[in-house]
Amino acid sequence: MSFGQGGPQWGSGGQNQDPYNQGPYGQDPYGGARGQYGGDSGTPDWAALADASAARARRKRWLMIGGGALATALIAGIVATAIVSSNNDGSDTASDKGSTLPTAPTLPQDTTQPQPSFSSVEPLPPPNPKDFVSDRKKDTAPLSAETLFPGTKLTMGDGDRVYTKGATSRTGNCASVTSGALGPVLETHGCEQVFRATYLKDGIAVTVGIATFENEAKAKTVVQQAKGGIAPLPGAGVPTFCKGGPVCRNTYNSYGRYAYFTITGYTKAKSVTTGDTKAYRSGDDIGEFAFRQIVRRGEAQASAAATAPAQ
């Protein structure tokens, strides 16, 4: 029914009758033959329009709220999935999680690295060179006048004192190459042999004698009891010295099982005095040389023992 031009404004139904017989808005408030503004003489129902607008606003608001809640739920789900994935220790397989992530490599059960091992046995200390020249049983290296007094010259100091070697000798009759009371002392303590050599420099001759004993204790005792001296040994370019009255200087010393003695004198009829630095220096040089030779003998035997294969 439309608004007629000649009939009453609300039709026969009276003032309270629905003008559209379809509820307040008819079938379509905006479309169809009964549009809200369909008649020329009708006026819009502003209250109905306001209610419709409010209804549309409510529907739009609820749609926005519902869409926002759905989006929030989706985002929360994505974040939770990412956190779970990042915290995963790699022990789940791809089939467990429904993904194709590679599984973590299997580590060996025993990851202990081999440790260096050390022997609990302490290494033996290196041999003491003096031990080899302190006892006859250990002192087994060849021994002769040539091993004790090698070469034809002897250089001492900084090379400024050069001695010429004269005669050498070796004897098992220890007393026969001594003077004074030294012979009986040697024999009493079991002297085995005596090696001698003479060195000459600037008219001063020095004879050195090296005597061997069974052990160190006997050699020390001989030095403590020594009197007299070793007999001078001329020859091989060295004239007779310390004979017929000139005073000569005697020294006594020992190292290991060796006792060594020197006698120093001029090749001319001249005595050695206390302040004679040249004669004293010559005697000390030859005595030091004898000491060094005995020490070297011990060092050589100790070195050979240290490098020898174990038995």
C-alpha cells in the first residue's frame, strides 16, 4: 500500500496502524516500491531511521570486535608456535612435530679425551763423575802416561803460558820414584802405580807424579801423611834439576783415588824461594793440569755410562 493522494494519512487502520504492514521498516528501508522515501507526500520516519542506523553501527562494531579477537587469537597462536619451536632441544623427530626439521646429531656416549700418561718411576739421577775416579772397581777406562799427559805441549792461562813436555814414565814400584819419606807412605797405603811427566818453560822444570790407590780414602790419607816428594824426571830435552843442593818446591794433593805431587826447580843451580812467583806459577799450572785430567777422566766415564743402553 502506498500513500494515496485522496485518502486519510494513516489509512483505515487508525493512528496506530503500521503504515507498511511489514513492521516499522517494511521489507527494505532503502529499496523496492515501498522505499522510505517512496511517496511524494510522505515524510521520513526519523525515529526508525535512527534505530536502523544504530543497529547498523552495532553490527559493524561487533564485526570489528569479533574480527579483532580472531586476529589476536591467530597472532597469539603463531607466537606460541614460534616460542615452542625455538625452545625445542632438537630431540623431537620430524614426524613428532609434523615438520621436516633435521634431527640433532647423536653424540657419542663417551666423550672423554685420552690423557697423557706418565711413569710413576722417577728417572735415575745422572752419574756423578767423581764416583768413577773414586773407586778402582768403577774406574775401568784405559790408564797410561799418554792418557794422563797427552800431546807435546801444554797451554795454560789465557794461552800466554806454554810448556814443553819432556819425558814420561810409569812404574808399579811407587817408592822408587820418590825422595825422602814419601816412598814408605805410598807403600803403606797400597800405592798401585805412579805416572810421571816433566814440563819445561823459561828454565823452570816441573815434574808431576800421579799415584793410584784402591779408593779415595787411601789417597787422602797419603796426602795427609806425605813427606819428602816425587823424584824429578829429566830427559827428552830437559836437563837434570833439583840435584846437588838447590832448593825445590814440593806440593801434595788428591782427587778421588788419585794422589798427585809436583816438584819445581830451575834447570840451573838456583833455588826456589818463597817470593819466586815464576816458579810458584809454573808448579801451580802443572798441578792444576793434573787435577783437570783426573776430573776429565771421571766425566768421560760418567758420560759413557749415561748413554749406554740399559742391560
